[in-house]
Amino acid sequence: MEFRRVMGRFPTGVVVVATRYHGRPYGMSVNSFASVSLDPLMLMFCAARDSSTWPYLRKAGRFAVSVLGAGQEEACRLFATKGADRFAGLSWSLNASGQPVLDDAIAWFDCVVADVYPGGDHKIVLGQVLNMREGVDGSPLVFHRGALSGLSVNGFGKA
């Protein structure tokens, strides 16, 4: 599809959006993620309408975002695989509000669902940020031209 190919020229960061519903963790990889507002603190992500994870995120009404680092390609692929046991074999824990986060992420956000809007074949989810923190030091994982890689910053600071 031409739109996907052309949009692939724009690199995006990759995150895992996760929640706990009735004691069970649910999560998915997302590359449509961005900051929205500083007052109040808000971010957004998009979830496919046919996502098997989105209904649990919506019902729970809250979620955590784990920002993936350059070495987390395997986790990204696992959370994008339908039917996979996405938390098996990964180091993760519950944050202070009880939401699942990946232990080796480079940053975390703890959010409540503030609003949801239709967006074609996706839902646009606005989350109000309740808490956040930096994680392990490192470069972010990016998705560019159909591939995952670590971001390298040449000449402008640490990679």
C-alpha cells in the first residue's frame, strides 16, 4: 500500500501499552504514540479497532506505557504477535497503580483513559498522565521503513 510505504519514511518510536484487567496483564506494541499536552499532562496512542487487547484497555480505564529501548526488538515483536503469551519470558512488574511495565524500558508513563475518538480503522486514545519516570539509560527503539532499529544520534549527544 502506497500510504504505508510513504509513511514508513517517517521514523516512529515504539512502546508497549499495557493494562491489568481482572488480575491478568494485557499489552500490545504501538508505534502511533505522541505527547499531546503539558497542561494537563496528556499523551495519545492509536489502537486498531480489531485489536484483541484494546477492549481490556478500555474496560480497565487505565494503562501503562513502556518506552522500548534499542535492545528490545524481541519484546516489540512479541507484543505485536496475535495469540502470543506476551508477558512470558520477559522481565516485568506492576507499577505503583498496579499496571504492568517492562522492567528494562527506557521510560514509563502511568495513565488513565481521558477520551477515545474514532480514527478510521483505529481508535485514537487520549491518556492523562498520572505519573512517569525514566528507566534504563539507552537509545530508543524506532520503526522506520518496515524495520526496527536503535536510534543513533551522531554528533548531537549520546547515542
